Amino acid sequence: DAKTTQPPSMDCAEGRAANLPCNHSTISGNEYVYWYRQIHSQGPQYIIHGLKNNETNEMASLIITEDRKSSTLILPHATLRDTAVYYCIGPRGSARQLTFGSGTQLTVLP
Amino acid sequence: ETGVTQSPTHLIKTRGQQVTLRCSSQSGHNTVSWYQQALGQGPQFIFQYYREEENGRGNFPPRFSGLQFPNYSSELNVNALELDDSALYLCASSRAQETQYFGPGTRLLVL
């Protein structure tokens, strides 16, 4: 499996940018990196995904290093509602199943 | 909201019983994946259905079985419930192997 490594927790001040790192050194050349988040007891929410180039949508930006061994999810203006566990995932297998690790608990502070 | 719905939202069963959970996929999606999330852990992949056929299975025993219907909705069946089956059960729908969108989950408690 494409093992990912994320810090267990991070804090961010409300209104500031939250930068969440992920190491995925075993990801292969044609595998996407997906980011999801899960607010307590709810279903995971898709945020963004990318392959090589940086990506941006209405929720976040994704910066992928040129060697594809790591990426950073950026929430440009964090709000209290962004407090959640953030997962970086490389789907694998015939079903492209999502293998969730421990993720990063992001706490946005007022 | 993702358009993926699950029922029921909560249920309580006793050990040894059987349970059926249901998932309606988002419009236009033909693939449903099921995950189990124990308290304090990340979701674990159970299996996936694509066009009514099982298309990949995680490390779960045969008493976990599923079904997908022609309208692409899906059921997860668990026989001979054990205490450790208590968890949040999540389904996710997608178009083939594209992005998976999750429903709100069904919280199962086995006593």
C-alpha cells in the first residue's frame, strides 16, 4: 500500500492559513493523492486530489512536490468549522479502496 | 451534501443477530464501497460493488456480505453479530474508480 505519514495534531488560529503536510514516499507515478476530512461522527468529506500539478478548488489548495513524495493541503482562511481530522490517502488495489491512516487532528482556535 | 444516503442512522442489536444496512448512491454513480469505522480509528475498507458485482474486498470475514441493485443502491449484511462489530458503517459512491463521496453513516451498537 502507499503508506502516508501525517503529524497527529496541529493547531491553527482562526482566519490564518492552515498548512497540513503529508509524506507519501511510496506512492507510484500514476497514483493520485486524495485528501478527505472527517468532522466528529460524520462521514468523511472529500476535499481535493491531485497527481503531479498543484490543484485548487473552492475548499483548499494542494501542493505536490516535484518528486511526488510529499504534499501539503492548504486551507487559506481557516474557520472554526474546519476543525476536523484530515486524511491524506493514496487509493490502491483493484477497487481503488481508500486506506485511512491516523490522519491529522486540526484544531482551529478562536 | 453528497447525495449519498444511508439507513438507518442508528440501530442496536444483540450478539448473534443479523443486520442489514442500506445505501443509496449519488445520481450517476455506479459504484458503492463500504467501510467500517471503529471508535477512535480511521475507516477500514470492507468491499466494493461495481455494476452489481463485488469488485474488491478488504480483510473482513465472509459473514460480511453485500449486494448491489440495478439502480446501484447497495446493502451490507452482517451475520452472527459480535461485540466488535459495533462501529460506524460508511458507504461511499463513485463513478467507477473516480472520487468516492461518503454518506453520513449508520451507527451500529451490538450488545
